[in-house]
Amino acid sequence: MVQLPEPRDVAPRVATGAFILNSGLTKWRADQATAEGVHGMACAAYPFLERIPAERFTRLLACSELAVGGALLVPFVPSRLAGLALTGLSGGLVGLYLRLPGMRQPGGLRPTEEGVALAKDSWMLGIGLGFLSAPCRGRRSATARCRDRRIGRRSPDRRR
């Protein structure tokens, strides 16, 4: 049985998913100069990425964004799983903001004018973490199953 997202999850999933999907489509069609710019910024924050050619890196990033955006927009992907993907992607973007010089005002986290474009990705990290903290639906906790066994009740999870 497919479980649809909780009603409270629909709006942030649609808004975030559409935003990320659009970003992925834009990067998918990127020309060489754009690919080199995206790659250069990523390499400044994460030097190990220098080994990957700019065009390939941008294509991989586009695929990642398309997958995460799609996972958020498709209702049968559980919110916790979509939140895991969103947290991973947005964690990397927030790391980019924190590592790149000139993105933050000296001595703090407040963004400079140039850093606002990256600082706004922190809302996606918050949404992803919120999805991860949502309770699991359709499964009873291990504590509840153990308690039922101790008092002799048959768990609704177990079939006869």
C-alpha cells in the first residue's frame, strides 16, 4: 500500500522540489562557461572536486538535483527518504556558503550581498531536517512491540 505524504508535508515538498528541479534542469543545459563557473566555485570550497572535469561535474550535479527534486515532487516517495536526500544536497550547499571566502560578513554567519544567494539554501536544510524528524508511519515502535510481548498481547504487525 502506498502512503501519501502527510498534508503538512505537501507544501514544503512541492515548493522545494520545484525549486531544485528547476535548478537541475538549468544545470543540465549549461554551456561550457557556466559549467566551469559552477565547478570553480565548488572546487574553491571542496578541493577534492578538482579531479572531476567541469562539464562532468556539472552534469552529475544536475542529475543529483533532478533526482532530489523529483523525489520531493513524487508523492509515493516517503517524506523521510526525500528528507534524507534533501538534507544531503542542502548540507553540501550550506557547506559551500560556509567555506567560500566573501560569502559571510567577518566574524559571523550573516551573509554579504554576494553570499545571500547561497545563504538562502539554509531553508532547504531546515526542511530536510524537519522531514527526517517526522515520525515513521505504519510501523509500531520497537518499544511498543516489546511491551505487547511482555503482557501477552499479539502485535498487530504479526499475522496469524
